[in-house]
Amino acid sequence: MGNRNEGEGNRTAAREFNADEQRFVQDKAKVKEQADKAKQAVESPQGEDLRKAEKTGLKHAKH
């Protein structure tokens, strides 16, 4: 992959990202592992900070 300019957006990067996402989602064990880690983080002392960060992020999200 070269450094060629693809104009508005980067179709090559988007295509690679989408392919990687598909592989990740198809690996149910990996998804379960990440979900378990997220649950542990939310239930830990760090959980309040995570909820605050989520709330802040949602304020900036386009609905």
C-alpha cells in the first residue's frame, strides 16, 4: 500500500478496517473476552469514571 492520496476519505483504509471488524466479530470467543473485560472495568472502582466519560461522549454524539 503506497502513500497515494485517495481524495475525500480513504477507501483503502475503510475497506481494511471493515474487513478487520468482520474478522473480529466472527470470532465469538474474542468478542466474549472483550465484553467480560468491559464488564469488569465498569464494575470496578474505575466504573464511575467510565460512566462519566460515556455521558460526556454522548453529549457530543450526533443523534
